Amino acid sequence: MKTVQELEMALAQPSEALIRDIASLDGDIMLLGIGGKMGPSLARLALNAIREAGVSKKVYGASRFSSGGLREELERDGVRTFAADLLNDRELEALPDVKNVIYMAGNKFGTTGNEHFTWAMNSYLPGRVAEKYRDSRIVVFSTGNVYPLTPVIQGGATESTAANPNGEYGQSCLGRERVFEYFSHKYGIPMAIYRLNYAIDLRYGVLLEIAKSVKAGKPIDITMGHANCIWQGDANEIALRSLTVCSTPPAVINVTGPETLSMRWVAEQFGERLGVKPVFEGREAETALLSNASKANRLFGYPRVSILQMIDWIAEWVAADGMTWNKPTHFQEREGKF
């Protein structure tokens, strides 16, 4: 892929399985927090799946839309958008009632020093949303940060691993889950808790950060020596298809790639493609933030884009100085401070 346009087209290409699921799903779709990294491509994927399925559904999106021309772009693509501060009850209540909700709102970076806002977004707001959409089914975006670090040889935390988040960001995300879970029990709301780490795009993500460091000759800290990742297009597919497995109490689904990736190996792969010998610092710890996505693979199949394909694409992108977003993942963080 050479251009952002080609990237966006690839991210928005639905699989046959998604098209079938969209065809069988009743009701329209609302994306709350559509303005984040994944929201726009998820919306376009939903629109394309609806067109391919030959069904009549609307895709709505709500966000503050505080910068850039994103709202206009989404409207041109066919999304019905709403500029709303979800923490404002009046603006939240003014949103249309929709059968299918994907909840993507939240706060991570900038938590340290602004903990009160993170807790309001991640743990208070879910209760207001659940009250508003008590008659809907809801896919709740969460994170693998609700898990503790686990031994690398264990293959990652499963959905049955006890949550034990490190740091206030992870704690507030567990709060998000628990609040939604409470309202699922109270009103019988079918839900799926979607625990993601890490989505990959050519413009941001763990692999891009390593590739850029390799190209620049910067030392790569491999203390957090292992990670999981998944192509954003595949992550978006799973988010939409999770609408078909919502339940009460909520279904919990780890969303990531099938591999436990060695960061040293990833850097060496980029080194071969970019013609630069990687520079390392630190030593791989015996534990890492890892998730086991076997359940998602059983429900939805394996990701369509492989890790080597992602590495090839990102190496070409970095070599060509492709456009990137200044949105670091901080995947090296072991103390949960964001």
C-alpha cells in the first residue's frame, strides 16, 4: 500500500462472514466515540458491509468533533453524525435511539495528573450510556490493560483470568466494564465486553513505533519484550460481528492476534527490510501484558491479515516516509502510568 486512500480502502473491505452477520442483524448502528483512531474506519467498514448485504440500515456516529474535517468526511461517506459531549446529559439524551451500539468513548493518555477526567469518562459515563441505551445491544470497547502482567510462557491472559489492572487507567477501564455489567444485569441489556490490545494501522501502533526506531537507529527498549497485535481492519470486523454474540451477563472477548510476538524478533524483521541493524537496550522481562484470543478465533475465525503482511506493509510505509499519527501506544509501560 502506497497511499492513505489505499489504506482506508483496505481497512473498509468487509469479509463474507461480516456481510452475512450484518444481513442477519436487526436495526441501525451507533458508534459512540467515532472520532478516535478506529472509529472512522469502523464506520466505513459497516457502511460497505451494509451495501454488500443489500440491506437498509443507517450508521450513526457521535463525537465531540473538536478538530479537523472528520465530521464532513464521514457525512460524505454516508454516516449520520452528531456533535455531542457524551458527558453532557442533555446532549447524550438528544442522540437517536438505536438498536445496536458500539461504545468506543474513553480516555487513556494524559491520565497521570488528570485522573478525575479519566475516571469520569471511563467509569461514570458508561452508566449514563447504559441508561440511555437500555433497549439496545451494546459492544463495549475495553482493553487488555484490565489484566495483570502474565508470564510470557503462559500464552497470555484468557477471559477467565482474574482482572487485576496495574495503574489508574486500567483500574478505570475495569470500572467501565463493571458499570456496564451492572446495568446489563439490571435491565437485561445484551452486551459484549471487547478487550483489545493492540490494533495496528500503518499510521500508528506498536509495529510502526518499532519500525521507526529501527530506521532512525534509536535504541529499542525490550524490557517489555513481548506483545500481541492485530490489524485494525480485523479488529473492526470483530467489533461489528460481536453485536451477534451479545448476551446477559455480558460476553467477554479478548481481541488481538494469535501470536505472542517477540519485540526483538519484530525489530530484526524490520532491520532486514530496511537495511538497518536494530539497536537494543534492556533485557526481556519474564512477564508482559499479553492476551489469549483463542475464544475470538473460535467465534469469528483467525485474522485475515498476518503478522508478516503487517510487517511488510509497515516497512514499505516507513521507508517511503508515509504519513503517521503522533499517537504512541506506550506499549513499553510496565507500571500502568499513562
